[in-house]
Amino acid sequence: MLNLVAGYRFGGGVTFGTRFHLNTGRPYPVYDRRSSNPPDYERLPAFYQLDLRLDKRFVFDRYTLDVYIEAVNATVSHTCCHERWSCSFASDRNS
């Protein structure tokens, strides 16, 4: 897993920030129904995400107003949470 965060302050109360997240994929067990060996492990596909944020601060006499716009997962990447398991034993019956 890798997280990179960066920000930059422009003049006039404007701030830009970004975050990059990379996940190499969670390991999951792969079982062989035909043997009693311990499971092998494979990884889910890698996932990356880029978040962007732009802030503007307005300072008044009695209060401060912060306004921001944020794009979460600006790359529109999809994460894989699990693998589908098949419960079909047809190939076992034909062997």
C-alpha cells in the first residue's frame, strides 16, 4: 500500500491538495478441492485512486468561511473486493 499526499498554498487564501493511493491487492486463498494441501494464495487486482481538492478561505471581521470543491477518485478507478467462487462440481463428476 502506498499513500502520497501533497498540498500547495497559492496567494489569496487558495489552497490545492491531492492524495494518491495505491493498493497492490489483498491476498485471498485458492483451494484445490481434489487435495488436502493448504491453500495457495493469489492477489486481487491492484487499485489506485487520485483525490483532488481546491479550498478558498474568506476572512471577515467576525468569522472565517472556508469553501472547497473535492473530487474523490478522480481517475474513476474500480476496486475489486472479492473473487467469485463457483460451486459447480460437474467437472469432478466427469473425471
